[in-house]
Amino acid sequence: MSKNVIYLDYAATTPCDTRVLAEMIPYFCDVFGNPNSLHSYGIDALDGVDKARIRIKGLLHSKFEETVFTSGATESNKIAIVRTMQALAKSGKNHFITLKTEHKSVIDCVDYLKRNGIETTLLDVQHDGLLDLDHLADSIKDNTGLVSFCFVNNETGTIQDAKKIVEICRDKGTLVHTDATQAFGKIPIDVSDLDVDFLSASGHKIYGPKGVGIFYFKHSNRKFISIPGANHEVEFGIRSGTVPVALCVGMGIAAEIANAEMAENLKHVRKLRKQFIDGIHASLDETYINGSETSNYPGIINMSFRGCEGEALMMEASGIAVSSGSACTSNKLTISHVLAAMQIPADIAQSSLRITIGKSTTEQDIDVAINELIVASKKLRAISPVWDIIISGSNVDSIFSKRY
Ligand code: PMP
């Protein structure tokens, strides 16, 4: 079934690159040793993990002993935020700051910290999703231990000014973490230049396997995140259990390929983004891009099709696989917390779709997507009472305030 559907959801996950799979395969049956074992089987397996770590180092410009493999960015975020804040709170640094537009895995950490007596601040963002840097500086207090921000937003593609955010945190004496899941391997990141304390990333967003990610930490910060007293600790004492060698190998080679092909991929997705946006704007009125037009990763397009509910549009345009910014739960429409934080009006937010482009997306795929969305939008608008109100020039705010 899905073979006939054009995949445009690369921010959700990517297919495993066949070159990645080829590199991983020997580590399932041939080089199967436990990297903790001292015999040659163990040494060969450890060699695979070490090589993968060197490949990550090549992409991030980190030191060898500053990256560990995790089960994915969710776990990396949790190590950075929960473990660090628990350690810092003991010395009175018991305030954590992040943005309202963060990924769910970070918002979950905020809830956990709150339940455990740690003070948390969720910062507003501007209409384009960018953080107001003065607002950040003003929000950092003497007891602020850590600031965490998403490098590239997973719903809108907006790229934060990471360099300036880190500088502000440095000036104020606060540690800083970035969830770089949607940036890693897609736009250049040099941790030695950025000077960030912690960074999270994932394998399956860069054509690597699912179930593996990386966590970067400045070596001087290891004291905050190591597992105290664990007797089965691996990965420099940051994790426990047996290292999944094949997954680490896959993550390493995926990072190396992403690094080598980054410029070419960026050029490719930038061209297709323009084709898509121009194509939709040329045929459909009342369509808007959500997120920054000037600071974005071009592979993520968040577009609103006024008068159409995102979920309905997604289902109507069944020839493409995309994701929507609204969800219907218990007969109530909920809009994306990211678009809500950007103060996108409810009727525009609920009509949003996220279309994400990957390295194997073609111009023909984009043409099909444009056509599908034009046909589907026209069909939904024809039966939408909201659309009638919009084109009559009346205000729809009152209808939406009753529905959310
Ligand atoms: N952060 C961001 C910004 C993401 O996009 C995702 C994946 N949707 C995650 C964290 C979680 O990644 P993983 O699936 O590797 O746990």
C-alpha cells in the first residue's frame, strides 16, 4: 500500500540508507562480541563502537570521550535535563529554563522536574518561533542551573540563534543544552566553536537505524551526568547495560555520510522547498508558512491551508504521507503546542500540515504533492462553513475560541 504513497514525513523518521545497513550487518552475526569482554571477540566489537564514535567526532568536532551512544534523542534529552538538574539542585541551582516550543521529550522532562520540586520556566517565542534573546537574558536568575533549547524546531524548521543563546548562558554562568535532533547531520554544527555544554541527536532522522542516538557532553560536565555507584556502567559511566554495537556502527556511518553529503542535500531540499511553496501559493489563496522565513532548515515546511482542518486535509490527500499540526481527541480539536506558542491564530494553526523533504524526494514527488493538496483543499473548502465566513471577510476568531 505505502509504495504508492509519496513519503514526505522525513522529520518523523527516514529510511535506513543501504550503505548504513551494509556497514551494520557484520555486527549482528560475525562481529557479535560484547564490547565489554576482554577477549578478541570483545575487542573487535569495541573497535566497531570506537570507529563509530570517531565518525561522530568528525561531524560534531567533539573529542572522542565527549560523546556516548544512547537509545535516541529522547534519552539524551533526559540525561541532559533531568540528571543535570538533579545534580545542580543539590547546590542551590534549582531553576531550569526552556522554550514553550520544545519537543514533547523535553516538555516531559519539565513536568518531571516540576513534580520533583525544581523550578521551571517555559519561555514564549516570537511569532516566527525565534526566541527573543533579551527575554532569555532577563529570565536567567542566580539560581538558574540549565537552559535547554531546540536547535531546529521539529514542526516548523525554525533555526534558533544557537551561538547567541550559548553566549548569553556563558555570560550568566548557566549551563546550556541543545536538542539538535533535527539539525544534526543536516546543517553544520561545530561543538568546539559553539561551546555548548550538552547536545542530543538521533540516528533515525539521518538515514541511520532507529533505537540509537548520541549525547554530547563537555568533559568537564561529566560529573553532573555519570551514574553514581552503578556496577554495570558503560559509555564512560553515563549509561548501563550492554552496548548495541550494530546500532552504534549504523549511527556512526550515517553521521559520516550526512556530513559528506550535507551541502548537496541542503541544496536539494532548498530547491524542492521553493518548488512546493511556489506551487501551492500560485494556486491556493489563504495559504501561509508558519515559522521563520529567514532562519530555517528548508527540509521542514509548515504550511496552513485556511478553511481546511489539518487532519481532514491529511486524510483527503491520501497519495502523500505528511503530518498535521492539529489532532482531534475526545471530539475536541487540539492545536500544536508549537503553533500555539507562536500565537498563530487558531483557525490558521488548525489548518496546518508539516511537509518534510528528504534526500530521495524528487521534483515529480513535489508536483504530485502540490496537486494532491490543491485538489484536497478545494474539495474541503467547498463544504466548509468556515471557508465561507473567511471569504466573506468576516472574523472567524469567535468560532474558534468556542472550539478549543
Ligand atoms: N527532539 C526532537 C526535536 C525530535 O524531532 C525528536 C524526534 N521526533 C526527538 C527529540 C526524539 O527523538 P528519538 O526518536 O530519537 O527519541
